[in-house]
Amino acid sequence: MKYRLYAPGPTPVPEDVLTEMAKPILHHRTPAAEKIIEEVREGLKWIFQTKEEVLILAASGTGAMEGSVTNLLSKKDHALVIDGGKFGERWWKILKAHGIEHDVIKVEWGKAVNADLVAQKLQSQDYRAVYMQASETSTGVAHPVKQIADIVKGYPNTALVVDGITAVGVVNLPMDSWGIDILVSGSQKAFQLPPGLAFAALSQKAWGMVEKSDLPKFYFNFKSEKKNILLNTTAYTPAISLVAGLRLVLQNLKKEGLENIFKRHEKMAQAVRSAAVAIGLKLYAPESPSAAVTAIYGPSGIDTGQIVKTLRIDFNMTIANGQDDAKGKIFRIGHLGYYDAMDMITVWSAIEMALTKLGYKFEKGKGVAKMMEILM
Amino acid sequence: MKYRLYAPGPTPVPEDVLTEMAKPILHHRTPAAEKIIEEVREGLKWIFQTKEEVLILAASGTGAMEGSVTNLLSKKDHALVIDGGKFGERWWKILKAHGIEHDVIKVEWGKAVNADLVAQKLQSQDYRAVYMQASETSTGVAHPVKQIADIVKGYPNTALVVDGITAVGVVNLPMDSWGIDILVSGSQKAFQLPPGLAFAALSQKAWGMVEKSDLPKFYFNFKSEKKNILLNTTAYTPAISLVAGLRLVLQNLKKEGLENIFKRHEKMAQAVRSAAVAIGLKLYAPESPSAAVTAIYGPSGIDTGQIVKTLRIDFNMTIANGQDDAKGKIFRIGHLGYYDAMDMITVWSAIEMALTKLGYKFEKGKGVAKMMEILM
């Protein structure tokens, strides 16, 4: 049976990119490799919507997140974290691991943060950085990045650090014009690649803080990476086969155009949300949904682990369960990266069949019909 | 013109492994991915010659090196570094970045460390760890790991950390029987893969120290990786396409057998060394050469950058120049990974042609003839 992957990352890799990466390996310190990196640099700036360099790290996204702490902050700094899910948690776990004092705005899972709370916190205390997610993958929530960026702009000594791992290349997140100070992402999401590359771009404000940072770091050393990327190389051996794939992905995405990329994702997200509602299911994040992943409550009495398992066994498809407290209660469908609306019809049909098998009563096909309506 | 890569890493990836990695991407939290990791775990233990788990990190080798500092040591520890080249340097640079007090045994480039010096140092001072390379890639030197392991064994509170990045799967380096406490390696060397995976295996002695370590760490957290690898997964998203390639590489290497792998590398190294001497060139590390890479002085009056460049332009081949002070003075030929003796004849013929073009006078074909002698 064909394998179909609908998780919020890793996401499918296009066939032409798979074969591009299957070409014989290049040495990274050669003019040929430097030419690839030069082209990738330009493409990354385009998709990050920034004039700054986008650093390329051989790591998964968490590596870029850790680097956004150890390179930006100093030992005595105080940070603010917006925690509305597993990845929000990760920010304060990283800060804790590095002994950085921090406050946490705990947001109920499935909800977006209230920007007013961020404004209040910033008034009450001198924070060096605010850490947040643009899209919280564990809950399918989009946080109000622009609103928060507008608030943080009022604090010249405070940086806004945004985890855009499931947002860059999915939704409009113009780093420079909104005033995001660090924006990080990862290859296995909208970048349509296997996992193994992480990205980070820093504003001039952030680079100024990097100069003063006294936290220990070595492998994730942004200053040293910046020096190297300007020479079309990296500080340590890059995951060069992924970088070669990235060049092709960025070429393909450029042909599609940023506006179309955002529209494609929004349409898929709308289709999935509407289909869920059409068959009587409840969305987990109805008020501020992410365009990257849709989280849906299972029907009462059905553990969502059973839905995930039925898709795996009957259809050789991967979707995601909830995590932690949401495990068994919600399921998550990824629609970021190399997908289009027809893929959503495929996965949704399988979900309708699985739900039927598991005993949920609804009018079969109604979700799919709703999707068609949206797509036409 | 066919591209040919003879650098000491990255090294060529076998055709079957390239296509294996070009298969559609797997989600890492699925039974299928767990099965791959389970098989890879066994294969890594085999090639590391250890009963311990070998951790799989999404990073280049330097990430595993940094983790071998931040996971093993505590703030007030004192470490000893053997520095005989660029990678020896890297150990103390990592220690310095993390504020760890350390002494350095500086070894002349091209020479192996004298184990007696290590014994003297250990007698004079209480070190928690000794950091060294098995094979120093920048100079083509093999350091006496077994001798040093025998010395360190006498110190129950001192760990021996060996960078085996260009040694594991090249020469016999039996971690358990020699008593190596941390052994690290990387995918783009003898593992015949693109860069992007780093490995680290720890002895029980090292794990005991990890329990007490108080240095900050997050992405490279060995305890957390160990917990995960026992469940056939990793703490953060693994570079799963490389891991899938690794499974096939390990299957292929097992068919070849450890003894044959070591013999193959030794034969290639011997062939290259003899060919160099046969045409009147001087070896950079004649006394204790590494089987992974051979460093050779250029003929007097010829900058080795010219040799590297001529191979690139006339033959589309990559070999390596010297680094730092050795730049321009030596050139390096990698022979670790997916190579056999016939590949060495190819690169050596190109070198003879390049040297002729650059004005070096010698009996053309004499190096190649010497290689044939060794291979027959």
C-alpha cells in the first residue's frame, strides 16, 4: 500500500528533490558547494522576508531554538516565555537548562495568547527577550505574532524570538517589516526536506545582543556561522545533501510565489477545519487556528489513538495524536509543505472511513463534500 | 567530467545508499522508523565494538564532541587535551567555550603524542578527562589510543574521550576491550553517508560522570538521548533519511566484516604512502600515519594549493590542502569510507599528471607502479 504522511512534520519530500539529494555527494569546501550555498542564502532571505543572513545549521529545529537562547542572552538576563503547548514548554526548558531566569505566560492549550498580557508583563519587568511560537504544533494554534511584535518594538533592549518552525513558508511572517528579532525554522516542515537542517535569522537588534552575550556555546555559535555564511560556507561540516535539496525546493517555491504559498496553505487548513465541523467534530483551536496543522477533538467515547492506529493499519497513513494531556483526546493533521488540497481530500476520506469503523455515527461523505465546496 | 571526491570527509556515498535515502520520507514516530533505528542500534554497537548504546545525533561530528564535554564534565573539573592538529585544537576550544580549566599537551603537527607525557601529566594533576583524536584528520597522524587507554585505566575517576571521527570503521578501535570511555564519530566518514549524523558511545564509567555533570546542555543531552534510543527513537527529530541510509551501510559493512574493512583501509593507506615515496615526495607523518588520510609534502617550490587546484580544474577531483601553517605545504588524500585500492590508483595518476604539469621532475608512472606492486 502506498505510504502517505500527513503529520505536522516531517512532511513529504517532492520526487525531484529526493533525486536531487541522491546525486553524488559534494565536498562542502569547493566552488560548486559554495555556489549552492550562495543561491540558498538568497532563497532563504526571500522566504524569511528579511535582508539579514539566514544561518544554516546541521541540526533539528530544537538546535536553532537553543542557539537563540545561548547566543542572544547573558547570564543575568531575564526572559519571558509564552507557553501554550509542547513547543512553548521547550523554550522555558531551554532557558532553565541554561540557568536563565524567566517568567512564563501559561496559555491554555488550544488557545492563543492574549497580547495584552504580554504588554502588561513587559511593563512590569525588564525582560531581555520574549520567546514564542508563531504556530504551536502541538495544539494547532496560531499566536498573534504581529500584535506582540508591535508591543515589543516599544522596548529597544528587548528582543522578540519567534519559533517559526511550522510557520515560515506557511503563513505571512515578514521578519523585517514586523520587527521579529530572531526567526527560526527547520527543514522538515514547509521546506519540504528530510529533517536535519535548522535555520535562524537575526535582526540588527539581536546581533547587537549577540555581541554582549556571555553564555557558553560552541556548535551553535551564531557569530561564527554568520562569518562563514558570508563566505558561502558554514562553521562546521554542513548537511550538504540537504542543502543541495534545499536549493531546488527554494527554486520551486519561488516559482509558486509567496502569496500563492500562503493561499495554498490557508485553503488546505480551511478545507480540513470545515470538513471536521461538517461531520460534527469539534476543533481544538477554533478561535486562532494555525494554517500548518489542524487539531480536532475525537468523537466522545473514541480514543484518538484508535483513529491514528486505524489510519496506520488500514491505510498506511500517518497522522498525529495529541501530546501529553491532549493525548487520546485530539488528532492532528499536518498540511504544511508539499501538499495541496487534493491531498486533504485523501486524508479526510480515510478519516471518515476510520471513524465509521470505530463506531462514530455521521453522514459519510459530508466532510469530503464540504471540502469540495471550498475548493471549487 | 565525472566528479571524484578524495577528501578525508565528506566521502562518496554508495549508489544503493543514495537511492535508499531517496525513498519517500518516513515519520520518525512510527513502528517502521522504530524498526530501522532498532536495526541501526545493533549495527552501531558492532562497528563501535561496544555493548553500550551508541547515541545518534542530528549534527555534524563537532556536536558529538561538544556533548562529550557538556555531558561528562562539571564546572570545577579539570581536563587534559592532546592537541596535535586542527581537531585537537577543537577539544580545548570547546572546553574553553564552556569555561572548563584544562591543560594542553601540544604535539608538533605530523607527530603522534608521546604516551609517557600523558602518564606524567596524569600523575601530576587530578584530571577528570583526557580528550584526544584517534586519527588527526588535519595531519594524517594516528595517536596511540591503546597505550593511552592503558594509562588512563589506572585512574578510576578519569575518563578517556576519543574523537574517532576518522577512525571508527577504519582501524581497529575496540571501545570496550581497550577501555575508551567516550567514542564519537560522524556519518560522512567511514559510514559512507552525507554529513548530518554524529554518534557517541559512553562506557559505564562515563555514564556515572554524566549523572553528576552540572554543565548546561539541551540539544546535546546524552541522558535524554539514551532514554530515547532504548525506545528506538531520539529526543528530537532525527535526520531520518540519513538513518535509513545508515541501516543499509551497516548491512553492507557487516557483509564485508570488520577485519576486512580494516585491511582494506590499511592497504589503501600503504599504497598511497608508497606511491608518494616512490616519486620522491616526503610523508608528513611517516612515523605514525593514519589509515584514514595520508598527508604528503608538496615538492619544494610548488604550493600544494596548485596541486589541489589542478586536480579540481583538470580532473574534477577534490583532494585537501593542508590547514593553517601546513596550508600550501602539504596535500591530503582521504581513503576512508566507500573506496578501494583501484580508487587510489585513479587519484594517484591524476596527482602524477598534475605534478608533471606543475614542473616537478620525476619518473612518471613510478608511483602507480609501486601501488600495483602492493595490490598484487
